[in-house]
Amino acid sequence: MAGPRQDRDLPKVKLTKDSLSEFKFLFKYLRPHRKYFIGGLIFISLSAFSTMAFPFLMGKMIDAVSGSNASANMPGLSNINTGNGLLKAHWSLNFVLLLIFIQLSLQTVFSFMRVYLLTKAGTSATADLRKNLYSKIISLPMSFFSSQRVGDLSSRISADTGQIQDTISFVLAEFLRGLLTLIIGLSFIFVISWKLALIMLSIVPLIAISAVFFGAKIKKMSRRETDMLAESSNVVQETLQGISVVKAFTGESIERQRYGKNIDGLIEFALRSGVYRGFFISFIIFSVFGAIGFVVWYGAGMVLAHTMEVGLLISFVIYSIFVGGTLGGFADMFGQLQKTIGSTQRVRELMAMDGEEINGELDSSLPRLSGEIVFSNVAFSYPSRKEVQVLKDISFTAKQGEQIAIVGSSGGGKSTIAALILKFYQPDGGSILIDNKNANDYDLKYLRSQIAYVPQDVILFGGTIYENILYGDPKADKEAVVEAAKRANALQFIESFPEKFETIVGERGIQLSGGQRQRIAIARAILKNPAILVLDEATSALDSESELLVQEALEDLMQNRTSIVIAHRLSTIRNADNIIVIDKGVIAEQGKHQELILLENGIYQNLSNLQLV
């Protein structure tokens, strides 16, 4: 039987009234699949009752062969003393075997159905949760992503929802099954012999408490052992990644000592951990088998005194093992429930956030923007660094079809202007007008559909070249995609690949060169046919040949559309209608190339001179 995943070290939350209320959130996703969940709970109950019938039947089989039933080899019932009740009934060996076969057959059906139904409920509910969580995450604003790690967000979707799925599919089932097993088992052992029951119960708490104590200690030590192993793995990774440096500086002996020190510490700690494990296992074995031995010894005395039958004693022992095992398993179940509550809280935090309104189909009847952009006294600080003002009183106008270049030193705020045009962030002061209308008054999906963005570090998706170009307009046909590639100077190299447009680009486009990725991104922008084009240093990382091809493609792309060009190489923006020089968040200079190059000791002039050196 599948069980909870153990490969994640998720945070635990104490089980309180408030924390348990987190399960209301999960039940909301279970509601559409409640018929499977309720059916699973019903089969859990039937499975528990069926399982607890097995010790009773085993006892009856022992009675059938111990001589207590003179007709043990006769089929069917014989010599039933109805006055003594079910426990005192004597059944034939063949009849008991038939009952066991029926019990096991039913148990098989019940177990299969409970696993199937709860898995169906758990996976379906978690699938809905994952879809909603993913939709929520990608709808959150850029200010959220600037303060989050991608690995942590991926963990929310995979690890946290996986823990939730395990709890719905397995942990809750095992908890309910264990609870029923405990109730039925305790009821049977008290019915069989309350004296033996009290003896057994006086020992079980000691074992359970010891298991919880030692289990927590061992788990803590195991976690530390895992961390130490990870540290030694980090040494290996660092050494192999920097092997050229290691060899250049003859650092082999240093790395050998560093790794050896980590491994020696790991061995020492593992031995200490082994002592705890050995003592714990020895104690459990001694306690469990000692308790069983004592119960059997005491019960055997009752058998010799003719106050108990052998079969009932065997049934009692098996029920006691079931009860003890169930009690021992509750500790892990509570731990899993604590993890699930922690995971649910982390998921709910994301689901409660306000996302951007980008859902629904784009209204095709809306007119195309002309593309005029006006920045009026715009000020901005990133939400994660409010004390640092990135832009201060920025004002400029980009008329329809104009090419506006933005230059300046790194960190001056050039890329921030591009982010504000795309409405990745909201300005702290001033306003941004597009076609004489405040950018905030536009539907966000419509506004971004009118803007194409080509960054310096192009990110392609791990599919084919065709799929990456088609991302610009998913409704475009093959002819439009080919035409976009041709205009982007990309068709020649695409046709040179054996699989042409069906060539897989690899993760983040790793199978393509920088210039090829840039031209795919330009083809994507051409296919989008935007009113406004934002280029963020699109050629700065390219060699001269690639830059020439990309620049030709960009000039074609910028025709008849408003272009905001953030440039590092001034040679690419000499023909711009207006060049804005940003320095420390303010506009220091602006004008055409011929005007700015003549400013004595001007920032643009200095940048130009540095690039000519």
C-alpha cells in the first residue's frame, strides 16, 4: 500500500483549534469530489471491521484443532453453545477456514476500493488546487516576484500540494482506520479478558511514550545527518565546478582535507546516531516481546485453570499487537497532519493575495493604440527597497511612431522605465499616459497586448522554435510565423536545422546561440504586431556579426510603431528621434545624437568617447 511521502522536510504546525480550521480550506476542494471521499471513508470502516475479524477467526481455528471441538473435521457448525455467546461458540475447522477465506476476500475488495476512491478524491482535489494555485501565482504582480525565490514558489506547487494530496489520500484514511482499529481492538480485548486487557494497557503507554521520545530524538539526529551529508556534497560540487581553479592553484590537497574533514565528522555523528537507534530498537524489542510473553504467560495460567480457551488467548494476543501497533503509528500520523496544516497555511497565504486582473478573453473589438506615451513627473521606488528612490521626476513624451532611446550608466533606472510602461509596477508619484489616457484606466490584458518586449536576456520556453514564435500570437497560422521569422533574419538559420521550425530549443533556449535567441524573440514580437515596442539592451551581449543581423531585424520591427530603446551601445541609437540620458534616477540630458555629442563634458559625450576608445 502506498503511503505518505517522506522526501520533504516541510514545516510542522501545532495541532490547535485554529490550526485545525485550515482543513476547511481543503474540504472546499474536496466538495466537488465528495462522493469519492465519502465512499472511501465507508470502505475504510468496512476494512477496519473486516481486519479486526481476522484475530477472532484465528482464535477459532486454534480452538478447532486444540481438541475443544470433537467434530473439528466435520463441515459446518457443531456444538454451538448459544448461551455462552459468540466468543464461546465452537466451530469446525473447515467452517472457520471458509469464514477466513470470505473475510480475506471482503478485505481485499474493501482495501482496494478505499485506496482507489480516496486516491481519486485526493488527486482530483489536489489537481484543482494546483491549477488554482498556479493561476494565482502567475497572476501576481512583479512586485511579488521581486521578493520571492523561484524554488520556494515551485515548492508551494509541488511539495506543499503533494503533502496535502498524501494527507487526503492516505493519512486521513490511515488515521480513521487506526482509530476504528483501536476502538474495536480495545473492545474485543476487554470482552475476552478485562484482567489481561489491564495488564496489556499498563505496558503499552510506556512503549508509546518511549517511541515518541526516542523517535523525535532520532528524527532530529537524522535531519542533522542529512544536513552534514549535504555539506559534504557541496564540497564535491564546488570542487568539480571550479576544477580548473583547483588545478591551477594545485589545491587538490586542500580540497581533499576539506572533504575528509566533512566525512570524518559525518562518520562520528552517524555512530552517535547509531547508538540511539540501537538502544531504541533494543528497548522496543525487549518491551514488546516482553509484554507479549508476560501476557501469554498470564493467559496460559488462565487456560490451565480452564477460565480461558487457547483460541481466545491467541485472539487476545493478536488484538493486543494490533492495538499497540496502531498506538505507535499515531505519532507519525500526527506529524503528517502537522505538516499538512503548515503546507495548507503556506498555500492559503498565496491564494489570499491580490493578483492582476488578466483573466478572460481579450476583446477583439477594441481599437489598436496609436502608441503615444507621456511620462509626467514620474517617481518610483521598488517595493522591496522603498528607501531607495530609483526614478525622480521623470518627464518625457514619445509620439506615435517615434523612436525614443534611453541611455545611462548601470543602475540609473533605464530598465525601470520599461517595467513601468509594461505596468509591472505602479509609479509612486506622477502619471503615465498612453494615447492621452492614464495607463491605469486601461484593461491590463488589452494594454499589454499592444506592447511587445524584447529583453537583453531572452528567455525561450523549452518547446520548439515554432511554438516560441507563435507565443506572440497563438492564433496566427504557419505562413505568418514563417514571415515573422524571415523579417527577423531568423529564417536562414532555422532552415539550416534538420527539424527546421520543429527544432527543440532546450531549457531557456540553451540549444541556440545568443544571436539566434534574440532573433527568435524579435520574430515573436513581429508576430504580435504591437503598437508599442520596448527593447531593453537587445544587442548588448552579441558579437558584431550577430549584432548586425539583430539590428537589421529591429529596424524592420520598429517601423511605424512607437519604440522605447534602452541602449548600451550608442551606435545602435544614433538615428533615434530623441535620446534621454538617465543619471541617478533623473533625466540629465535629452536630444538628438548630433546635439548631445556636442555638449561639453556631457554624460552622453563621455559615454560616446569611452566606447570609441
